[in-house]
Amino acid sequence: MNYNKFFQLAKEAGIEEAELYISTSYALSVSTFHGEIDNYSVEDGSTYVARGIVNGKFGAATCDVYNAEKAKYLVEEILKNAQIIEKDDPAILFKGSEKYHKITTFNKELSSIPVEEKIAKLFSIEKKIREADPRIVEVQGTEYSEAESSVTLLNSHGLKLTQKQNYFVYGSAALAQENGQVKSGWDMFLENDFSKFNEDELVKNIVKKTVSQLGGEACESGEYKCVFSPEATASLMRVYMSHVDSEEVQKHSSLFIGKLGQKVASNKVTIEDRPLQRNVYARWFDDEGVATYNKALVKNGVLQTYLYNLTTASKDGVESTGNGYKKGSQMGVSASNLYLKPGKKSQEELFKEIGEGVYITSLQGLHAGMNPQSGNFSLQSEGFLIKGGKIERGLDLVTVSGNLVQLFNDIIEVGSDSKLLLGGTTSASILVKKIMVGGK
């Protein structure tokens, strides 16, 4: 595709600097129910986002097809939009980093595997879950999804960057019933190397997560020692680490205002942003063309840095941390690959250390039950009661409540069960010395 026409027209129109951000995506989604395909969808498309600086203001425009006419349209829209911008934020188009640590995680073999083979595994997974335990009464859905995307960034400074990503996910949910009680459980597998997928292991995990909840009941309300699963930990960590966003700090809506170099968590906690980690979410440049790098956000409990894009960095007189990512049509700030540094103790060892307490496996209502300004939360939860250092039974209809800042300061240990989850968060179990549980 010849994009020179856009830059030529932009220059002729008096646009001082111009940028073209091209994203392409392919997504396949297949799900089965009762031995039949109940959904099959393929999405394939491109998006072109153009930005330009006119009299010190950004103008922007978007289209989903590119040709000579669209190049003209993008230029005209940039000129119009720049005239109505009222923000005084600095308008910056990046000339390029001195060095990029290029990383390739794209697996070209994934798309060559026949779709029929991928679907066959869906039927096999569903059948094996049904037959694994007589208490399994339904398989609610088994799904395969596959995504491939690329990002290309071009600008009038001569910057040209391209990166491709792909991955696949197998997942399923089951229902189990016993003595009138019904419980659901699910699990998923994320990778881009198809040879690493073990369907029997996935089936085993789904069945175990489902039937192990049977026989559960609410515990007595009170304060408990607690182990959070990697999934539950990730939910809490994503909310807590959203406060390192420099936009939130500058808007005075962050819990970490004025906290650089100060303790914000237990000394057992080290959380990093690892865009160069070799997994399916790796990125070696951000959406503004700034080179990414691995960095500690919290090290041994101490806050190390805020995350910046070009605009927020300019406001604070610092360098961008390579965390400028698009949020819709706007440029925001985001961690790209959150990573909780694992400890040395297994989850079973954390249970032994806790002795008597609770194991929380999932949290619901994070948007409604979490106050982002204070960090206070009250969340519906699922999990298990721990007695004698082992799981005794499931927990039914409980809530956990507390404060995020206090919770991260109360972490006694981080487990060794590190796990990459959807959305680009690598998490592990954590042992917390106290949490309020609402039950009976």
C-alpha cells in the first residue's frame, strides 16, 4: 500500500507533522453445544487512524479503507478537527527512539493448522468433560478463539514501525449438581504454539474446578487469613496498578499521588511492566512509536515510577516510559504486560502456612463494588474454606471486603504458581494476613 499520498497531501495542506497508524485484525470464533457448532464467526478488517499537528493542535480522523480518496478525506478531517480542539495539551509526534529492542513472538504456523482440526478438539473437549464425572450435568459451552493482529506506525519524520501478534484460546464451562446444589466452573488455555495445548489437562482442570465447589456453604462472617488465586490476584492487581497511570496522577484521582519512592505494598511484592516478556502480548514499541522496556513499578513494596505517554511526560518534564496506548480515538496510558514476581512457595505450602482461613478463587462486581478513589471494596466471591492447612469445602454466597492499599501491604507471601492470563497479566497466588468475609 502506498501511503505517500497521505503525507504529500498533508504537507500541501499546511499540516506541520502527520502520522498514520494502521491496525489490521483477524479473529476466528467457534463454539459448540451438545455436540454441534452453535457459533462460527470470522472477522477481518483494518483501521486507519491519522493524526496531524495544525497550529500546535492535534487533529485526528479515522477510516476503515485506504485509497487516494480516503487519503484526501483524512487530511480534510484533520484540518477540521484541529480547529475545534480546546485542550492545551502539548501536541507531539515522536521522531523515534535511539534504539528498539525488537522482539518477535508471532507464530506463523498457527494459521496453517486446518480449522477442522481445531474444531475437532472442541467436540473432544466437550465429550470428555461430560464423561469425566457423573455429577457433571451440563457443558455450558466450549469455545475456540483465534486472533491475529498487526500494527504499523508511519509519520512525516520518517518513522516506520511494524509488529504482528497472534494467539489462540480454548475454554469451556461446566455445571455440576449434587443434593440439589448446582455449581459452575470454567478454565481456559492461552498460547500461540498449538503443539503446547493439552486438552486432557484442560478437561481435568475444568472438572476439578466445578465439582470441588459442591457441598459448599457460607462460612461464619469474620476476619480470616486468605489466599487469593492467581486469577483473583490479577483482578485486584489490575485495579491497583491502574493508579500508576500518570493521567490519573495529574488529574488528582490516583491513590499514588506523591508516593514515588514510598512504600505502597508489602516488601514481598514486586510488580513490573514487561512489554518485552516473550509471550503473546509482547510489544517492542507503543502506539506513539516510543521504544518499550521492562520496568519495575513496585519493587519490594516501594513505588518506583508512574507510567507516561508523550503528553503526560511533557507535562511532568520527564521522558515517556513507552506506555502510550490508544483508548478508542484518544491516546491514553496503560501498562502492556503486568507481571507479579513469583515467590518460592507452592499454593499448597501457602495453605499450610495459613492453617485456618479462606481460599478465594474469583471476584465479581469489580466495577460496582470497588471505589477507585478510596480503594475500598466489597465483592461477591467464590472459593473454599481452609482447615488444617488444606481445602475442606467450598464457600457459597460470601463477600470479601477491605481496602486495596491495606490488602497489598498485608501480603505475607507470593506463590510460585505464576500464570499468564487473558489481557496480558502474569499473576500468582498471594497470602494475605487478614480479609473481612461476609457469610452467615
